Amino acid sequence: MVERKARSPQDDLVGLVQMLVAEGQRIAHVFAQRHGVHGTDVEALVRILVAGERGRPLTAGQLAAELGLTTGSVTTLLDRLERAGHVQRERDPADRRRVILRYGEPGRELAGRFFTPLGAHHRAATSEFTPAELEVVKRYLTASIDAFRAYRSELSEQPKR
């Protein structure tokens, strides 16, 4: 009989985050299928939306770096998203050489119709958390995102096999 190693609280959290990421990917896949966009397009849209909501809109170059794509590939992706009304490109008023990415209104409406119910489910699931508990969860998720980014950075530095 194989003896199972006792799981630590950190192991349990890692497993839960893995499931959260997997469920999020499944939802993004459904969105992509229903709306005829690529999975990378969905990832780009999420990054553009979150950056804009935080008051730090992405440039095309920043998006390329975050997605691990060439600038040419991101241009093709943005052309596709712009034609569909999901994204708008604007010149940065502070530096006209830079292009700022913003969510297009048709894209915002489409994403809102699809993802608003998920937000309602999530708010209901966390409605009984105290403000202090929510702060701990926020701290944990921020640390998890940092860990994911650090690992992604390590992966990009490793030679491809």
C-alpha cells in the first residue's frame, strides 16, 4: 500500500488555485467558442480591460510582452479585435508614437452580458466574508499572481527544448 503524504495548508491552497485557474480557462474557452474569437484574443481582452479599469491602459507593445507574442502577431490580433468592435487603438496624448488600447463599447457590452452573471455568482459566494477575511484573500491572490508571474519569467528565460 502506498502511503500518502500529508498535505499542508499551502498544498491545499495551491490545489484550489489550480482549480480556479482551470475553471477560468474553461469559461474563457466557452466565451471564445460562442463569440468566434481565439483563446489568445480572450486573454488579450481581459488584460486590456483590467489595465483600463486600473487607470493604466496597455500599449500594444506591453500587450505583446504580457502575452509572449511578437509585435507583428499582436498587430494581427488587435486588427481582428478592432474589426469586431472589441478594442480601440488610440494615440497616447503624452507620446504620439505609442498606441493605447481601450475596450470598444460593443466589446464591453458583449463581455458584460457574458461575465456579469459570473460576477454575481462570485459576489454571492463571498458575501459572508468579513472585510478582514477579504483582505487576507486579496493578499493571498496578489501573492499568487506574483508567484505565477515569477514562474512565467523563469520559463521565458529557459532555453526551448
